[in-house]
Amino acid sequence: MRTETEEIRRNLKYLQLLARDYPSQAAAASEIISTQALLKLPKGTEHFMSDLHGENEAFVHILNSASGVIREKVDQVLGPAVPDAERAELATLIYYPAEKLPQMKARQPSEAALEGWYSQTLFRLIDICRLVSSKHTRSYVRACLPAGCGYVLDELLHAHFEDHDKELYYGQIVGSIIENARADRFITRLCELIKRLAVDKLHIVGDLFDRGPRPDIILDLLLRHHNVDIQWGNHDVVWMGAAAGSPICCATVVKTTLAYHNHGMLEDSYGINLRHLQRLADHYYGADDLSVWVPHADAARGPYTPGMLHRCAVMHKAISIIMFKLECAVIDRNPDFQMEGRDYLRRIDYAKGTVNIAGREYPLRDTSFPTVDPVSPAALNADEKLVLDKLVASFRQSAKLQQHVRFLYAKGSVYHIENGNLLYHGAVPMTEKGAFAAERFEGRLYAGRALMDYCDERARRGYYAPEGTAARQSGQDFLWYLWCGKLSPLFGRSAMTTFERLFVADKATHTEVKDPYYTWYNEESACRRILAEFGLPGSCHIVNGHVPVQEKNGESPIKGGGRLIVIDGGFCRAYHEKTGIAGYTLTYSSRDMSLRTHQPFISAEKAVTENIDIVSRESILEQENRRVLVEDVDEGEVLREKVHDLKQLVTAFQLGWIKEAETQDRVW
């Protein structure tokens, strides 16, 4: 007892703060009881996705369907007695209630038929909602209920239909909902509630931006999600740098969006003004042969006129030259990056039209450099400086982009550990011998977890360090390094060969050598070393993205004897031909961990009108011998600590060290 009271004395200031929420023994005891009960509930389902790359329609469908979990619940509740087509349509209604509901209502031939359909649909949705709410406390479900109809939904969800009188009572409630023209609202709210309760936590393992058309829609949805974390990918950090006002990151973001003919999103969704860039591009490069600069246009999202492609190509060249100039300056002021030799504008023989790469001369595919001074090739001319200043200001003044990037910082990190899973986007850099690769930054060596922690801390400097300080400049440069640096955990390759792909025909120069990590992660012993480096036992898992798995060539996403799972299967349409599929997702429920393999998503329109789901294949990675409970996972440890603190609070009340507030429940 003495030891316990000594601990309470040490924690007294904290316990006094806790007493503000639980001002009496009764209040604290009640919370202890409910918290201990919560420990015995099944753990919530976790949903893992990666490398979304702006593919908003596919993302929305995967999110709405929870990678097939919702359809499984529909099938479980309705059973084979209900035709498959009917179950598919109900699942589609849950995915897209606003779009599907009018279509289903329009097919009803009469008012009486519509009322019958309303009644059947409401009861079916209530049954499904009951099933997905069974993992949660009633208070949690209540907190998720929408304002305005929460009381009625709470009554419906907790009915006992085995009692005939109650069936009559609840039937009356449903009838009253229909009679008072509230059925549409209740159906929509039930659909949204099912989706919320079916998945407890969403993990996004990097790369929300670039290539696909609408990363902004994805981020808007994530902002509204009830429980999400993000592990930054290299395509994310360069946007974070652009929002912070880094000129090199701004130029890189614009160059990438133009390379995929996606600048409409930049202008329309984020309000980035490209007018000054267009004028400069037309002036200096309008008459050039732009065949090298034609964007990767997705025919399915066309058609694209020659004028549209020319406008994009000419800006693509203009911003690329600016970007290559800025790269020279960043490399100069950051010798720690060890990127000497990649300042290619200085390695061009402008008279001969060749470039020196690793000691060898290569002819250039494009030799028109009207804004480059061969004497000082990294210098921006006056027009380029103006364009760059306008772009940086536009990125910094974009309210939506700033909101999205603050969210990425708040919910994101280089890596994340939860419930025995280590999540990161790219790699833990390694040597050829399998040791953790070390790199010197700011006078210190970092490797393994320490390198990841350092990268996280320095990335935050780029956005949050005071304006005009060396720390902010350093952090912004480092955000660019995380995008393309050879020991960046978010990149994991020897170099990003953007210059070579644009200017050199020899494809041997285009090769981006993968970090040795991508060889070692096939070895179980190496994966166990990585887990140990992050304080996890060898029975845990690593969830990795970044490098698309080429399933069509027989590659497996399961590495290292099952210790590591790569969930980048080519979500982005640009990768579908390469991988043979359209992405992986992972679900981890109280019963199993399963990998879902997805085929290409056609369109949201077809999903709604024809009830076409993404064709998916499920592979069970691990089956639990018993249901995993809340007490078995990280949340359980937090709750046990809470119970411990509350018990100390009760003792402090009893000893008179903290005075109870005057309440009406003193006798409880």
C-alpha cells in the first residue's frame, strides 16, 4: 500500500486534472466499469491502402466497400435465400446512397410498391447495421449517429425482434418514417453508419498525389474520415514542400502534373496560377520541336486536341528547365545529399549538343536551351524568376492546399507502428551486406530507425520552422531530398532519372537502381531484423508500399516468409499494364489478416447503374485461433493505463487528498 500511495502522491497533479472529468468516486468507478468491459470487445477492423496516386474514383469505391468487407456483411445478413443480384444492388446502395437511391425508387411501379420497398430496405439495412455495430459499445454507436435522427436509429438498432410486441412497435416506427417522408434520409444515414462502423481505422501507406486526376478529392474525404493515419510517400513530401514555399518543390510538382496532363487539377482544384508560366513557355519554346515533352495522356480521360497537348508540352519544357536549374542550387548548398554529378545543366556541351553522365558523353534529344547561359547554366533569367515567384506565391496562398498539407503533417509520419504492424511507404535503406545503411546529415550518422526519425523531424522543419530561418530553408531542401535522394527512406533508389529520360535516348541511363533493401526484404531474417530495430517481435508484420508488385510476371506481394506485405499492386491506371492488376489492399479484423487483390475499376457511373463491384480476390494471410479482443492490441494497453489512473483517483478521493465535487450521485 505504501508503494501505491507514494505513486499517487507523485501523480497528484495529474490526478487533480483527471478529477475535472471524473469529479467523484462514483463517476470514476462508473468509468472503470465501462472501460474494463470495453477491453472484452473484439478489436475493430483495420483497412490498409497505399499508392493511391490521385485515382479518386477507385479510391472512393474501395473506401465505400471496405475492400469487400461491406459485401461480405450483406451476404452474411441476407444469406443465399436472397438472390445475388439483389444483394449486389443493396451493397451498391450502401456504397453510393445519394446516387443509387433515386434509381431504385424510380423502378417502383406504384406508391404502395414504393412503401413496401422502403420498409424492406430499411429493415435490411437495420439488420446489417446491427451486425457491424456488434463490435462497439452502445455509447460509441450513439456518438456516431447523425443529429436529427439519432434517437430513432438508436431505438431501431437495439430492438429485440423476438418479442412480438416489440416487432409491432418497431414496425410502427419504420411505418412512421415512411409516412412522414423521412425514408430517404434514414436510408442514407444508415448506409453511412454501416460504412463507418465496418472499419475502425484506415491506414494510408503513402503516395496520395500525382499521376491520377484528383488527389484533392481523396484528401477531402480523408479529412472527414473518423480515424485515419498516413505514412508519407515521396510524392506526398514534395507537395508538402511546395505548400511550404520551396521553389524546387513547387517546380517539381508543376513539372509532374504537366507530365501527366493533370494541370487542370492544379489550376481548378488548388487555384495554382499557370498563366505566367504559359506566357514564358510560348515566348521561349513555342516554336520548338516538343515531341520529347508531350505528356503521358490517358486516352480514357481524353479526348485531347493537338492544341491541348501543345499547351501542356510547352509548359512542361519550360518548368523542367527551371527545375533543373534549381536542382543545381540545392545540390550546391547541401553536400550532405551526396548528389554531386546530377547538376546536369552544367555537364552539357552546348556547342556539341551532348551531356556527360558518369564520365560518358551522350547526344541530347533536345538541344534548344534559349533560357540557359552556358557560362552560368544554373542561373534563372528575369522571366524565369518572375514565373517562379508567382508560382511560389500561388502555392502558399492556396487555402485548400494548405489545409490538405496541414492534415498530412497532423495525421502523417515517415513510419507508424500499431497493433504489431510496422507501416512505411518506401524502404529502410540497407547495404549490400544487409546492414542498415548510414548517412551523415548535419554532422551525425543516422541509420535504421534513427534515420527514419531524423527524416520525420527534418521534414517538419520545412513547414513549421520560423520564416526566413536557416532551419526552414534546410527543411524545405530536405523535403526535396526525401522525394529523390539516394538514401531517402521514401524513395529507395540510386537516383531519379528524370533528366536522362527526357534528354538521353540510351535507356541504360534511365535505370534507377533499387536500394539493396528490395533484395533483402525477401529474406525472413532481414525482415525480423527490421522489426527488431523498431522494437517489435519477429511475429509481427511490415506493411510496405511504393514499388508496384508485378503479379502478371509471377511476383508475390508476400515477402520475407510472410513477415512483409507489399500493398502497392498498381492502384494507379498508369501501372495496370505493368502489374496486371489494379492494386492490393489489406484488412486486419478480429478474426484474420487478409490481402485483397483488385482488378481495374471501370467507373463510378457503371458501379451505380449496373451494380458492378471491383472484382477482388481474397487471400487469408493469418487466421486467428480466437477472436482478437481490444485487450490484446495497443488500444487495450491505453485502456488498462486509464483504469490504473482511475483507480488511483478513487484512492485519492478516499484518502481525502482530492476533494469530491458536490454531485447528486454521492450515494452510488
